[in-house]
Amino acid sequence: MKKIVVFDYGFGNVRSMTRALDRLGLDVTLTSDHDQALEADGLVVPGLGAFDACMEGLRTVGGDQVIYERLAQGLPVLGVCVGLQILFQEGLENGHRAAGLGLIGGQVGPLDADVVPHMGWDGVQTAEGSRLLKGLEAERFYFVHSCAASQAQAVDLELDGQRIDFGGQEAQVSWCSYGRSRFVAAYERGSLFATQFHPEKSAEAGSQLLANWVAEL
């Protein structure tokens, strides 16, 4: 049985995600314990709220180092909603800039739309060869967010002697459009996976996406 840790740093729909993974018959633990997070087959990093607050909460419990260490070892990580956004180099929200984890090149900023947040079901322009969205190309997923990334560049990092290069693999980026914004809906590169939408709130399509991720562990 695959062991999954949902990382608990005070932000995100942790209970909803835990239940969604439980329904797949997985061994799921909600914790911020570093050893458990590093030893798990898969790590889920949820997120809700402001970019800078999530980054502060993550760093307070050392979650940034857990994510870096897992990726340096090629161990799978799945970011969800703001858990995707904090993977980028920078977030701009309410006029305030905050540094992200720097694992994806680009900036997260406010959506350009007449009505914000973007809340509800929407389709995704799926990247060719997407592992997360395999068999789900025509499905709709549940979004709720006010900020997003309009670009996503593959970057490699070296942090404290740990090199995160994703094995030279290219990034697969899936997109969604809302208002006048075209933004990153999902990102996949090596052992790094992330979605702007909430698979745990996306009914059967979301359950299948999580199952697709588990199949990669």
C-alpha cells in the first residue's frame, strides 16, 4: 500500500484532501513531521489563502526544505492550488511581492477578469503526454482562486549542495482561461506535479487525477 503524507503547515483543505486519498485505499497521514514527509511514497502540499502567508507558514515548519530534499532525490511531490503557486519564483498579491520556492520560473499575480475569484468548474487545455490528466482531457475541474501564473519556465536549482535538475526532463504545462487571463492549470516535470484546481473537490475527474498521480509513485 502506497504511503502518502499530506503536509500540514496550517494552510489548505487538508481534511478534504486526506479523505479523497483515503477513498483510493492509500495509507494517508496528515503531518508536518519531516521524517514521515521524506519517507512517504508521495507528498501532497495543499494551500489556500495569500501567497506570502502560505510561504511564511511553510518555512516556519521547514516545509520548503522537505520539498527541496524530496525533489533532489527524485521523490514525488504534488502541489495543489496555492501549493502550486508557491512553487514559482515570485508571487505578487495586493501590491506585495514575496519570494516563492523558485522551482518553476515565472510570477504569480492577480487574474485579469471582471469577476474575481475564479470559482467553479472549468475545462483544461491539456499538455500533450500529461500524466496527471491522462484520460481526462475532456473533463472539468473545480477552481477557486484570485491569482495565477501566466507563464511557467523550467528551471534547475542548486541549494545547499542539493541539485534539483529533474533529470533533464522537460516541463508539461496545461492551461485554463478565465476572463482575460490564460494561466497555468497544471504543471508536471519529473517528480514535481501541481494543479491550480482542486482535485479533491472535482468529483470523479479529480479522483481519477489523484489515481493517475499515485500510479506514478
